[in-house]
Amino acid sequence: STADFDLVDGEHDGYRRLHAPVGHRRVVVFLKPDTWFIWDLLDSAAEHSADLAFHLQPECGTAPTANQGTLALCS
């Protein structure tokens, strides 16, 4: 954590129990005062499908950006 940003980098092994194990790592960066980046990295030797859910305030919506796989949060 600094005056300009906060960063968290973590992973868990909860999906390693699957037939084709999956590693999950998430990196969250907060560029102060109002920009967030969240990266989810999934690692497996096999193909999987994944659903991702974020719990947002009711007045917060999303809009797709020009970059594939990214969303902008709008209030």
C-alpha cells in the first residue's frame, strides 16, 4: 500500500479437487482515488468454463469496453 495505490495478490486451491484441477489467482489494484483493476488468472491442463460474479450496489451498472473481457463500472 502506498499513497498512490493498493495491491493485493492471492490464490487458493479450492478448484484443485476437480477432475482436471484448476488454479485460481486474483490480483486487485486500486489506483487512488477511483480506479480499480481486477485480474483473475485460471490455470489448468484441461478446458473449463467459468462464471464470474461481482456483487455491486444496485445503482452501479456495467458497460463493455473496447478491450475484450473488460467492463467499466458506472454509477
